[in-house]
Amino acid sequence: MKKAIQILTLLFSAVLIIALTSCGGGGGSDDSGSDTPNPTVQSTGTVGILLTDKPADLSVFESINATIESVELLGGDDEASKVTIYSGPPKTYDLLKLTHEAIPFTFKDEVPVGTYCKIRLTLSDLELVLADDTEDPDDNLTEHPKLPGNGKLDLVAKNCFEVGPGEVVTLQIDIDAGNSIHIVENKKGYNFRPVVFVDVLSESFTGKLVRIEGKITDRDEDQQSLLLCDVSTPDVSTPPYTDSLGCIEVYFGEESAFFDNKSFGGTPRPLNELFDIDIGEMISIVGWPRHSVQSSPDGVVEDPYRPYMELDALVAELGAFLTLNGNVTEDADSSGFYMNVRTGEPILTDSPIGVVLQGAPAGGNGTRIVSKSGLLLDYESIEVPKMVQVDGILDLDTEPFLYAALVIVDTKSSET
């Protein structure tokens, strides 16, 4: 009897071991020695598209309105590996409003993992609004040059790029309008021969500053971050588009500045006041995009607010701020400078306006001065006749003064 019990015990132990091994599914062990199942391999990633433009001749064009119908990724097999990134309603953007910064155009989840070498940008229209010397923007002459390839522009990405499992890859599409539009002989019209650059944001290429606006959905003072959802681009489109680009995590650091035009007249505030703003408030951010964001390794998204992009904030603006483009007419000192406002901007003036550089409060930063790539500069970089873009609050009490939150300097510009 004793021997029979021993045999039954051994048989039961063997069955138990087999059962446990089968349930483990071939899993490995962590550092503690416990069995863990292999994660499901995610077969897709996310691709984001940023739009920007090199400056065109502002004496010729008041706006250059590009209507984008679709964006597709093409792999090595072109048509066989085509992935549609955007195919919604056509969107029209004024490229001249994108000379100093970039905006997110779209983000596409569930892009198959793989290598992609081209981006196909399909335009349905290109409207050239010619500059004139009248104050009425509605009477400007317009041209619609013929689009090559029925509007399909196949853009080659430098060295191709990889979309990895759960990875966000962000591409910057730079439409060089100035070198793409050519006056036909005898000035009888315009030709469009596209010059477009595609760059993947990486450690070696960070691209331009990005501007977004969104609703504060969560905040983490320990991490010095805000989660913005219902994110959209600023009004650079016709008509304004408000479709959501998802959620973006925004981080604040030593170089960040916060300006409040809801309670403090657009003046700079301590950074810690950012975390007192009510959930649900809309806020605008200009900052540096981080290179990629990883989703969960098993492909299961438990957080409905998982961000598509992360930004390191340069400037946060609460409330309405005015953005003006123009040229420096008087070199800056520590208090400010004067600029001409180019035609087509929200205000019209025959004389230069003063731009006030605001000082730093305790626990914060004052007016941020940067190059188009986001390199921090000092006021001495603001020289005649460089092009600048200024965010600020306009004061018309005596003469026009713009109290600046942000000054973006085109450090290479030399023409008025």
C-alpha cells in the first residue's frame, strides 16, 4: 500500500508539472525567478506629419494657400506598401504663416511596422494671393498655377525611415514656396515646380519649433508636465480647422516661460502657477518636439489619453495673444525694439510699432527670444532688417506697443 501511494504521488507531481508548463506558454522568468508570459508583439506604430515653409518673397505674395487632399507613406514597393496617413476633407493652409515654426498636420495610428522611403502629398489647389498697396485684402489678384502630376507630389525621405513596434515617428515636411514658384516669361503667370524637403525628427535633426493649442486634461507638478487633449493647430488655415490631433504631453523646465492674459494682462508669471490652472482650460504652447514616444510594449493601450507627441515647452500662453510678422527697423536694446508689420497681418499701420521685451518674474522667465530652430538668443540678435515673428499683447493707449511673450528671429534673413 505504501509503495502504491508513492507511485500515485509521483504520477500526480508529473501531471502537475506538465500542466504548469503548458499554462506558462513558453514564458521566461524575470529577475525574481517568477514565470511571466511573453508580451504580444505589436505590429504597428504611429506616424505624425508636421508642416512648415521656407520664406517666400513677401513683396510679391501676400499669402500662398496650399490645399492638401491626402498624405500617404510609400515603402520600397511603392503602391504595394502604400499606407494612407490622411484622407479627410481637404485642408487649406497659408504657407507664409509657417515660415517661423511648424504645426502638426495629422497623426496616424496603426501604421504597419516597416521601412518607408517616400511620402506622397496630394494637393488639389495652390492659390497665390499677390501683394498690392491697398488696405483691402479682398481685392488682391490671385493666381492658380497648374499642379504637376495631377497634384501628386512624391517626396523622397532622406535614407528612408523605420516605423518600429509602438513607436511614434514624426516627419517634418518643409514646402519651399520661395523656390517652388516661378514667374513665367513676360510675367504672364506662374509655374509651380515643387521643392519640398522631408526630415525625420531625431537627435541630429530637431526641426522648427512647434505650435499647438489644447485643453488641459491632467497635470503633474512632480513631473512638471501638463497633458493637453483635443489638440488643434492655430489659425493658419482657411477656414479654421478644429479637428482634434489627440493628446500631447507638455513638459516644463528651466527655459520655459508662462504668460497669463486671463488674469494678469499678458505678463510673465512664475511657472508654478501653471499647475493652478483649472482642468478644461485651453492653453497655447510653443516648444521643441521630443523625438519619439513609446506605447506599451504589449500593444494594449489602457490609458485613453496616451499622447501621440511630447513637447518641451518654450512658451505657454493662457488667453488670447496676437502674433505679428515683420522686419526689424531699429536694433534692439534690453527694453525692446521697433518693427514694421508686413501686409496681410491682423493690424495695419503705416509706421513701425514698438515691441517691449518683458523681464523675468521670480520663479519664471520673461520674453523668450529664439531662432526658428529654437536656439535661445539674446536681444543683440534682433537687428535691422531681420525678419521676426512676435507673440504678445497689443497696447494702443498712446502709440502701438506689443508686450512680447515670444520673439522668433530669422537669423539668416537680410531683406526687408
